[in-house]
Amino acid sequence: MEPFTTRPEIRGTFGAVASTHWLASAAGMGILERGGNAFDAAVASGFVLQVVEPHLNGPGGEVPIILYSRESDRVEVICGQGTAPRAATIARFRKLGLDLVPGTGLLAAVVPGAFDAWMLMLRDHGTMELADVLAPAIAYAERGYPLVPRICRTIARVRELFEKEWPSSAAIYLADGVPEPGSLFRNPVLAGTYRRITEEAAARGENRESRIEAARDIWYRGFVAEAIDRFCRTEKVRDVTGRRHGGLLTAEDMAAWSATVEAPLTYDYHGYTLCKTGPWGQGPVALQQLALLAGFDLDGMSATDPAFVHIVTECAKLAFADREAFYGDPAFVAVPMETLLSEEYNAARRRLLGETASLELRPGHIPGYGGAPVVRIASASEDIAHTGLFGGGEPTVARLEEGSADADRGMGGDTCHVDVIDRFGNMVSATPSGGWLQSSPVIPELGFCLSTRAQMFWLEEGKPASLAPGKRPRTTLTPSLALRDGRPYMVFGTPGGDHQDQWSLHVFLRHVHFGMNLQEAIDAPEFQSEHFPSSFYPRECRPGRLVMEGRFPAATLAALRRRGHDVAVEEDWSLGRVSAAARWQGVIRAGANPRFMQGYAVGR
């Protein structure tokens, strides 16, 4: 199959922004045009995404950021993943009769980390004022933005929950009934929250940096933290369990946390170096896949070759099995990343791959590390057991077309992503998520919801990702930055929960091995394995399941079924949400996902 594109790859020399929503891309490009750098632009885009994609992320959510600064000539990771409250213990949840952290409500709330991560990047690498980069988001919240159809469908699915149980959410999202696609929607309460922050910060700060520091303090020790504390202490809301629970998050938890900066984990592959977050996220699973794939000759294949799909899928199964066995917050558990990325380890793991699909979860064995994965085999009844009035626990995979198996699960979307490169060569890749409108009630004074990321913890003792106070949940959020011949080259990423380090890696592989440009690699038919345990409530696993877009040739589908894959065919343009930008020899290129007609790359 010849490479096909729905639109041209953007090319220029000034700058480019690619994201999951055209308004965020436009806002970021506007900042570049006004003289801002990539870091200013990414912050502006990130806050616009909070407003225009409230079913996919929000101010109460989290964001990992990976960046390259031309000034420091260094790649850095900013961890904007908040931690579990001090009161969040396994014993506390067990006493409530729970064996899983609920996917909705208040019990799963963690410290909202996105705000501090954005502010940290703006302070250390940006050039513009806080009020200037927040202005586009405030304007859209205040004056309105056009609703994409998926927001309206999400609100419709949780209408009964909002009307009967979450009145603060109904006040904003059902003020005039279920809104129509394309209609202008406003969130004046959220606009007021951000306007108050900028005004108070301006009054307290004497220069740009001190105003940003004041904003951080206002969020984590001022009126925002106070409102969150009060809501979690005084409200009990119905969640996915069908019962009412209060929250555990306090103002003290907020005040004790801040975003952190760390070095990326890396792996060298065919002249490229892929940079990812640490194992507090799933990012290293992409590096592990590359370490396995390094032993195969993919150059002679194609994007729709059944051998390519089979090899990549089987390597993903092994890498994700290791994720379940070994990954967790390195501040709490030792993760043997050096061994997991070593050639000796991967040579042994590679020998497990055969010509047929594995139906087993096969993590490696490293003495002294890890723990046995917890597996919940999905069944037809389990697949819908958490639907209905109580909302959905996994709003991170957007296979929600009408009539699909997930259409009634109340799960309104996935996540967000933004990539920026400026004319100086600065690069940013960020994947904001959490604080979904359908997963937690709106805090009335603030206009936004809290993240339910604690659902990714296990309530079994002794696992790397077991719940503990002050611990980071093992997030699925995983932006990427790649070097080429040792120089910063490409930033990319995608929404998609557990599929992120499949979809984005596939785009990278198509670009590296098959010579596709960014848009061609994004537009190519996509696939994903659902073989391993989901990171989201109710933590299901579908052994052998391989989901593929219908655009794959029939011969490819048939060949994979003969190899033993449980192939499920989805709509032609339904999988993958990748955006990407690259800079090489002074030319900047960008592409964005055309699926669902939201993502756009802009540049010149």
C-alpha cells in the first residue's frame, strides 16, 4: 500500500505547533508570532486544551512534559504527575470494602499536577508573562468556543448522573440542557479562577519570575487549594461503585507537592535516540519495545505487512508485561531499568517470540525486583459492569462511535497532546490529561474537576504500582522526544491511555524504517494490542486481542488470524491520535491526526 495523506506535512523555518485541537494549535502559533518561544507557546496551548477539551483534560489534571532547551543544550523531563493523598492507604480502601480504586468520584483524586508543571516550564524556559500565555484560555472560557461532537455526546451520556448526583457539574454543563455540537460553550467560573490567579499574582510579584512563583503559591497554598480541601472534606458523591464517598485530598497534600525536573531515560535505535519519562509513567515501555525490535530487520517490510504487525505486537506484549511487573514510582520502588534495556536481557526475551501469537502474560524475571502482575480477564458482563448512572472509569480510549461496543459506557474520550518547535530549535512535547468532566464533579467555586488518576494504583500489597501515601500513580501519559545523530530532531505523542506507547511508537517506526513523512506515518492504518491489563478501572485484560483499523488489506487481517491473533476490526479511521513535529537542517515539519477532525498542525 502506497503512503497516503489526508493533508500535507507542514513545512517551514519559523515554527510549528501540532496538537489534538485546532484552537490549541492556533493559540500556540499566535504566541510564536508575537515573539514567544516554544515554551511560552506550549503553555498557552496547554491551557487552551483545558478549556476546549474538558472531556479529555482539565485544570485539575496532570501533565508530563519532555523538552529540549537550546540555551542549556539539554533534554529534560518535567513531572507534573501529582501524588496520592497522605490519607490514601490500602487499609483505608479495604476498610471501605473496595478491592479496586474507583474510576470516578473523589476517592481517586490525587494532587492536581498540571498547573505547577506548566508554571515551572514557563518560569525556567519561557519569556512571556503569565497573563499573556493564559489570555487565550481565559478568552475561550469567558466568550465561548465551538463544541466538538464528542463533548456533547459525553455530556449526554452522563446527564442523569449530573442531574441526580453531581449538581455542580450540571450547573455548568447542563445549564441549558445538553448542548448541541458546534454551539458556543462558556465556562465563566473557570475563566474567573484563572483571572483571579493572574490578578493576585500581578499584585504580589515584582517581576515575571516572581509573578509566576506567586501563581504557583496561589494554586497550591491559596484559594484554589482551600476550595479543593473544602470540597473533598464536606462532599460525598456517588462514584462507579454505586456508593457515595468523600475525598482524601487535603490542602496539606497540595502544599507539600511541587513539580520536579529530571533527566530522561533513553535508548539508541538505528541512528536515533528516543527520550522518555522514568518508570513512574509507562514511557520506558517504548524503549523496551525498541530494545526488542533492534533484533529484527524491519526495513524490508511495510506498514501493512502482517509480519511487521505481528513482530511489533509480540514485542509490545513482552514490554507491557514488564511494565506490570516492574514499573512504579522510583521514589518508592527500585526499578531495574538498566537490566530491562540491556542487550543480554532483551536477547533472552526476544527468543520467546514465535510465528504465532502469544496468549500468555510473560513478564521477565529479575531477582530482587518486581512483583507478579494482577490480571483480570475481561468478559462481556464485566465490559459493561461499570456503566450507567455512575459514569465511566476509563475516559482515555476514544472508540466511542455510535453503535460501537463502548458507546454506552459513559467514557467520553481520551487525552490531549501538543508538540511545539520554534525557530531557535527549542522543542516541547506534552500530554495533558485528567480532570475529565465525566469522571469527577465540578468544584463549584473553581469550575473544574479533580483528577481520578489514583485508579491506576493496585490495592494489593507488594506490587511496584501498589497504592501508598505520597506516591505517584504509574501514569500512561508518555510524551516523546527523539534525537537524530545525537541532535534534537522530533517531538511527538498521542492520547490513548495504554495505547499511547503503541500508536506513537508505530509512527516513529514508520518514519524510521519506511521513510514516511510525519503526516504519512500518522495517517497510515493503525493497530493496537489489548493483551495486557488495562491501567484503568476495572483493570481488564483481553489475551491475544489485536484491534486493527478496517483500512488494513483483507490479506493482512487473514494472515494475522492464521497466526493466532484475536483480530477485532474497527472503523477505518478510529485508532491513533498522534501529532508530531521535527526540525532538521533548519527545516521544521509537522503533522497531526485527522481522525475525528480535531487535531491540526500549523506552522510557517
